[in-house]
Amino acid sequence: MSSQTSKRKRIPTKKVASKKSKKAVDIDSDLSDGSGTENNVQPDEVLIAGHGDTLDETPLPKELLNTIIKPAGQLIFFGSVNWDSMGKREAKGQKVLPNLYWPHRFTDLRIRLVASGCVAGHCIMVTEEGKAMALGRNTHGQLGLDDTTTRTTPILIPGLENMNIIAASCGRHHTLFLTDGGTVFACGDNRSGQCGVGNLQPQILVPTRINYRGPPIIKVGAGADFSIILDIKGGLHSFGLPEYGQLGHNTDGKYFKTSTKLCFNYQTSPKRIVLYIEKSKDGHVSPVDVTEIVDFNCGQNHTVAIDSKKRAFSWGFGGFGRLGHAEQKDEMVPRLIKYFDSQSRGVRSVHCGSTYSLAVTEFNGLFMFGQTKKTGEANMYPKPIQDLAGWSIKHIGTGLTSIIVAADESVIAWGASPCFGELGLGDMQKTSTTPKEVNKLAGVKVLSLAMGLCFTMMVAACETPEQKQKLENLKEYTP
């Protein structure tokens, strides 16, 4: 393994611009694939031997699985169902389906988990038996169905049929799946190495095991074009596009192939994040001793993570203050968010949207930093959302500009225009800049919650007669 890492370190980031450097030219020709594509193919990484070459699927410890695997229930869906045009300008003559402005029941299957991402036009559902199903946009094979055809109804992913899937995450055009054995599979767009399979094959059409042989993985997260995984010992590993420092490896991976052509050193296999820092007001940087990361969440181009001491760290794209450091600089390595570094402000969970972040503290305070709407002021550092003070927050979904929170026995949503029904507030009030209760979901017990680009999915408990009756009152959506 050491030879591989040392090889990776030798790729120059700055020297390539100089035309005189002989060595740079050699590495250059090594990187080029002669196809004249925009970003040239890097050499494939050597697959690492070791843990689980024969796919040793020993399940993770039972106590841990019990905390990850939730009970199954009824799938509820609302928002846009125009999968291919979602988040894009409307093309003339394109058939546009009506948005679902009210929460709808969707499929009769019992679902235990839903997953999507703030810039994803597709989503994953996991059935009670642990089978993964896919729905939505499929331009790069991100549904893992061995084709690039969009699906309007959930369809079983054949390549994962024999696995028990316990988590998933969706990037812009790629998907990660986690099995109960701590193994990660990926599919979809891999032009930046975001599928982590050790090469830059442009599309991975079926779920493929990532090039990682370390301790078992317990959580996966996908940003727009990068991925992060958390192992059972508390180590974070990242791969994909390094452009804004979102991989946390102290580089943006840029180098000049010619004097005018900028390229990236993509990270095609998971690489561990080793350095965590704090910065003083005068800019002094000192390392922070982090023994274990316990949770994290990816936005479009940034990540926020929590360690075992309940401290929060953020890195990646810094625009609009989404990193919470009171400045808009990109951070190349995880940096301590000073605001939460005090006794009473330990962070319990983090949730990232496209240009903003949310943190829930131990005492149930909900804080927002960054910007959810296209206009107005951004929160340059964490500010409490007063409307939710005193609520017991259970689940949070973060979309492009919309937020949904399941708290106590209510569902609360807000988001500035444009909205596509993902707030579930109905067709009379499509948007709300302040948190509003979703009346149709009053008293519904939410078990799992996820937001995509312009849609919301949730799993609701349907055990008791009252719960069943509440769900019966919702319309059914049949594509």
C-alpha cells in the first residue's frame, strides 16, 4: 500500500505548468489517454488486497445494526415528478407532469429507508427485507440498473438482490449503497472518480464495490461529485472531485496541463482524512486531536462532521458562509466550527443542503448557517432558528433551497421560491420563508426522511389503527 500512496504523492500539482520540466511532461503523457477529452484519464489505482477480497460479508455488530436499521412503514412522496427536467430550464415541447403539492401515499411496499441528496434527481428506497429499489433520473446509470433509462416507478436493483442494504446516498449523478457487512457499492457518473472504484471509467452502470479494504464502513454520504464514507473506528475517507477542498486532503487538486488548460488530480479510491485544524482570529492554524468521527453530512460541495467530543468541523466550498466560520473562504481540511466549541453547544447531528448547513445541538437547538434562498443576507456563522425552539427534532431533510423537519408529532417545512411541492403545504401556498406545519401530516409518525432536488420522501409508521387512518386520508400517487 505504501508504494501506492507514495506514487500518488509524486504527481506534481504546480510543476506541470512549466513547459521546461522534463519530469512533468512524462507524467503528463502518462495521464493522457489521447482521446482529447476535457479531463484526461489518470492511471488506474492498484486494487488493494486484504480485507474481504472474497467479499467477506460478516454482518456489523448487532447493537450497531439495531441503531441503523429502522422499522418499516408507508412511503409518502410529494414534490416534482419531472425527473429528467428537474433543476433544468424547461425545454419547449417537453411534457411536464403536474407537481404533487400535497403529500401522497406511494407504493404498497413496506419501506424502511429512503435516501436522496440535495442536488439529486433520483432516489433510493430500501424495503423491509433490505432490498434496494431505485427511482428517477438515470442519465449516467445512477440507478444501477445497467442502462440509462429514467424510471417513474420504484424498481428493484438486480445487482444488490442478495445484499441487506442498510444505507444509501445520492450525489448529482451517482449513488452509494452500504450493506450490513460494512461494504460499499457505487454506481453512476464516475468522471471525477466519485464512485471510488480506482479508475475514471466515465459511467458505472451496475453497483460496483469501491476500492477500499479498511475497517467496515458504517455510513455513506455523497456530495454533487464527491463521496465520503465513515468507518467503524471513526475514520473518514473521501474520493472524487477535489475542486473546492471538499475531500479534506489539503488540496484542490488543480494543475495546469498546458498553460491554458486546467485539470484535476481526481481521487479515484477512498483516502483517509488525517488532519483536523482550528484557526484563531489572527489566522494562526493549529491541529486538533480528533480520535473518532461519529457523524457527517455532505452538501453540494461541502461537508460538516461531528467528532466523539460533539465538536463540529466543516470543509469545502465556503460561499454564503455555509461552513460557519464567519468568512467565505474555501477550507481544504476539516476546520473546527468555533461557535459550537463550548460546553452547552455540543452538536448531536448535522444536515447539509446545497448552500447551507443545519446543526442540532444536544439540547435540541436547531442552528442554520449559509443561505437557503437566492437573495437576501446569508448567515455567516450558526444562528438559531427560533421558530423551532422547544421542539424535539427527530429527522431533517435538506434539499436545494427547502428544509423539512419531523419534530414531536408534526412535520414542519419551509423554503423560498421556486418550490415544486416539496414542502407539502398544498397548491394554495407553495412556498414559505418561515417554518410552517404541514397540516396533512399532523400526527403522522415519521420513521425516515429524505429530500432530493425538488421532492420529499418519507416513511411513516402504520402500525396502529390511528396511524393507518391518517395515512388512508392521503391521496395515492400512481405514475
